[in-house]
Amino acid sequence: MDLLEKANRVYLDNFKPEIWFGRCIFLSWYCDVGTCKFCFRSTQKSRIKHAENARRSISSILTEALLCKNFGWRIEFLTGGYRIFPIDDLVNITKLVSEVYGEKIWLNLGVLEKQDLEKFRPYIEGIVASIETIDEDLHNTVCPNKPIKPYVEMLKNSRGLKKSITIVIGLGEKKEDIKLLHDFIAKNKLDRITFYALRPIAGTIYTKGPSTEDYLYWIAETRIKFPKLEIIAGTSATRVNEIDLVLKAGANAITKFPATKMFNSNEARIIEEKIRKANRTFTSTLTKLPKVNWNKQIDKLKLDNNLKDQIRLKLNEYLEVMGRLRN
């Protein structure tokens, strides 16, 4: 608790007492690498032989961007597995998502070569490197085909863009590894970090996630070491009761909660209650549908009419599910 109190003071000295929800927009369920030992996509690699069989529709992707804009959700990043679309298609999707959302966005699409990164630059605020675990030996075991070095090179090539990494707690890291992480943050001049608490996936080698205490340790120590770093913390339906502690540990935002599928659920209401308990103002919503003239917003989009009609249909599907009162 002493650590949390110290981290909370550091947070309040550097940020407003606010929190937002970050929504990752996924482009597919496929990854051409597919060998990371904790990842859902590794369980799908043998089932999905071709990327085109697991791509989301453009209308679905853009509908999520429209939801983010109106529910006060920030797009944490646009993401997907390796080699899901040709690079020019990815650039176009990024452009469209940015236009629908009304702001530049963050990108997490694996290692991007310098010349490809430049194509995205007009539409993105920052770039994310999925480091997952900072101990190189552990990383090489858990992510055998996704080495750290190319990500570091990508971060070096990201001058003029904000920089972030993702770290998963519960992969087998040791507490003393936090010095390696803090050295990495400082050396690469990161603006943001996203911590995830491992959620075990059936078919992987992992059966248990980290304790709340272990998860808080990494967040709080990082907040104290880097007072102005933006910290995002992943949660899930089974971890909502720790949200107030996660915020006191210094997180600016939460992510990973299945917001559309569990909108206004008991778990969503617990999250908002825990946010109030932590004396934070929630700038997003997970429980109340906003009053929006959706058709008017869609009509204003600079898209062809066929795509607009597809977005209307997809949006109605989302809103129908989200509008149901859940127990």
C-alpha cells in the first residue's frame, strides 16, 4: 500500500485525476508468425491457412472507429497479426480509420521498415512495439520468431512520432527485470507503455495469470520512475475488482475489456464504480449509450455510399447488442 500511495501521489502531481478507456481495433485474427506461446493467434495458426480468411471487413473496422469517437473511447492502437494485408492496403485502412475517428491514431502492426513507416506517417500519432517481455532469454523462448532488435530499430526510425511498447506480466519475468524495462524506456525515450496481465488462453502453455500484487508492482514502480510516462493497463472481465488499485498504481487508462460485448454488464458497472472509488473522473463510458444522430454522422463521412450503407448495417448490429440491459 505504501508503494501505491507513492505512485498515486506521483500520478496526481503530473496528471489530472482522469482516466479513459482504450479500445484496440483489430484488423484480423490471423498472424503469419503465429508462434508466440501466450497468444490466441498461435492457437489459430493451424486452422487458418491464409490471411484473407481471417480479415475483418472494412465496414466493421470503421464502425468501431465511429463507436470510439462517440463513446469517449480512445483508439489505443490499430493492430493485427503479421502480414494480414498488403502494406498499401494497411496504409489506406489507417487513413480511413483516422478520418472516421477525427484524429491521428497509434499503430501496432509488427515491425515496419523505414520506407513503409513513412507511408503511415500522415495518419498516425505514434508507433507501438510489441516487446511483450524485456528479458531477452525469456523473450526468445516465449516469442521465438519475433526478436526484440528489429523493434528497437523501428523505434529509432520513428523520429517525430510518439513511441510505445507493450509488456505482458505473467510470462515468467522476475521482479528484478524491472530495471531492464526502465533502462529500455529511458534509452528509447518512450512516451507510453501498455501493461497487460496475462490472460491464459486454452491451447497455450499458460494456465494462470499474475497476482494482483505482481501486476501492481510493475505499474507502480514504472509510474514512480517515469512521472510523465503515459501508462495504460489491460484488464478483463475476471480482473475488474482490481481496477481501483491499478489506477492508484498510476495508470492513465484501462484497455482490453471487451466493451462492446459486455457493455452495461455487471462487470462494466463495477469498472465505473471502481474508477469513482479511486477518485478519478471517467471520460469514457462503458454503461450508457450516447444520444447521437448516427445517420447524420455517417452521411458526413467522405466514403462511397455503398460503404456508408454497410457501416449503417454494422452499427445497428453493435448498438442492438450494446443497448440490451445485461445482468
